[in-house]
Amino acid sequence: MSEPHAGRSWTAEVESIFIREALLQEAVGGKVRCNACERHCTLVPDGLGWCRTRQNRNGRLVTLIYGSVSSVAANPVEKKPFYHFHPGTWALTAGSWSCNFGCPWCQNWDISKSPPPVKGDYVSPQRFVELVEKSACQGTSISFNEPTLSLEWSLEVFRLARRRGFYNTFVTNGYMTPEAVSLLIDAGLEAMNVDLKGDAASVKKFCKMVDVEKVWTAAKLARARGVHVEITTLVIPTVNDSDSVLGGIAERISRDLGREVPWHISGYFPAYRFTAPPTPIRILERAWQIGKAAGLEYIYTGNTPGHAHDNTYCPACGMVLIGRSGFDVVEYRLDAGKCPECGRTITGVWASPKQRPLGKLRMA
């Protein structure tokens, strides 16, 4: 990667590199509305949207972060987390800047709370896909900050990656419009991990006037279009750790998405402006029981390395099918996507393109 405008002014070079006309916009009088996310910001001339990455310039909406990469890393797909999608493979992961939520506990606040910087790395879609191959990864992941803000860049990355045989994933808060979801799927999105942060009241309060029903709508649309979906809930004391909130999420997953959709219930640690103590393990274990009572077949406790609930079990016979240690897959017993003990089909995407050798993997 490079810093094409380090030490230079923000104007001319950034105009030619990071700023591109945005998709999903419409004119509203003398203003322009952004239809990429469910905030539907209506921008006055020269105004910025809520996320600060989109601007009304001369009556047209532009993105200020096309190819503006804040961070890039080769990650195990389990870190996303995806536990039922190409386990043991690696995804080259990129993030940009800012977010369309206002969560006070953000773990990646240094980039998600920052508007587009005066300087940063520009990575073209072509260059990023080249890096996927050079890094010996099997796919892409747009993550770290909210990837919906990088819609235009992500679409180009996905199209190029799909042609090269790589998979494409999004780790998202899900607050994107159906039009954005459809564009991503058409471009090659194969898997989404959607962050369900709580019930309607807690999400509206802590995420700054967000309607959680829109998140459910995006997840349901992705499922209906054949995208592999996994759900994550960061369990935060005093915010969403009550039985009623956790039970409501579990029941909605079961009813609206399907009992077979994996639910990751992850432990929180204090970050940014939130100082509640870390989530006790007993709360995560209780959430696991709540998910089981709602009929969910695959529930995982996150940020608990070595915990038994980090493994994948056959929902029919209880056999350990995928054993994990942290983000490492250390045991893999699936036979063509089925339990070798009882023959139960296990929901997921198991065939891995361009399989990378897995140093700690033991095939049973």
C-alpha cells in the first residue's frame, strides 16, 4: 500500500483518488438523499451525511473514502466470526473510516469514530485482490468499521475476487437498505455476519436513533437470496444482558432466519466511552441456554478461548464436529457436510476454494 498524498494538501490529490460519485442517491429539491444505509440522510449543498463519508457536491452525492483503507490484515475466517463458512481458511480483511452507528463501547473506535483522514492509504480494488492471492488467503472480508460505507469499493472488490475464485464476506451492523444488499449480492457477496446489538429500545438508545427492525430486514433479505448468514450479539452488562432481550433475539433468529443460523454470543470488554465491567462467563452461558430453549441449533460463546461452547456439535447426536482453540480449527470431522456418526446434514458452506494448508488442523 502507499500514501499517495502524505504531506500534501487535502484538495487536489484526494479529489482524484478517494472521491467518487456514490451509488444509491436521489435528488430531493436542492438536496440529495443517500440510500445506501437506512438513515437515508438528506444532504444540503456541501453537507455531509451522518457518517461523514458522503457529501453533497454540486447536487451529486460523492463518497470520500473510495479505496481509503485504514487497516488491512489476513485473518482466520473464524475471527469474523464465521464458524459455518469455509472453516480453517483465511480472509484478507480491509476497513476504512467512520460508522453509521454511535455505539459508545466500540472495540474499533479509533477508526469507526474517525471521519476520512487528511492522509491514508489508497488501495484500488485490483490491488486488494492481488494482495488476497499474495497473502495466500481464500477470500475477502470488508470489516473493522461499518463496510456499508465502502459500498462502491466493495462492489468492485467482490466482482474481481469472484472472477479469481475467492469468496466474499461482510461483517456488518446490517443497517443497509435492501437496494444495497441486492447490489452486494449481485456483485458476489457470499456470507454476512450481522451484529444484532439488542432489542428495539436498547439499539435506539445506544446506537443513536437506529431502528433495529431494519437490521432484521437486511438479514432476512440476505437469507432469502442465498447468502450464508451468521449472527453476533456482543453481550454488554446493563445494555442487552437481560433474559428478555437475549430471549427476544434468540426467538427472532429461530423464527425469522431459521434455527440453523449460527448465533455468536460474545463477551464485551470496556472500550471507548463505556466502562461497564467485562461480561461474566456465567452471563454468556445463560445466553447459550436461552438460545437452546429457543430451538437454535448452533450457538457459540465468543471471546472465551477454550470454552466447550466454542466447538461445533451435531444437533442430532451431540458429536464434536469441529473443534477450535481460539481461532484455530484443531479438529474437523465433517464428511461432505454431514455428521459421520449419524448422517445429519450440518448447515454451512464447507467446500473451501484454493484451500490453504491448515497447520493445526487434525482431520478425524
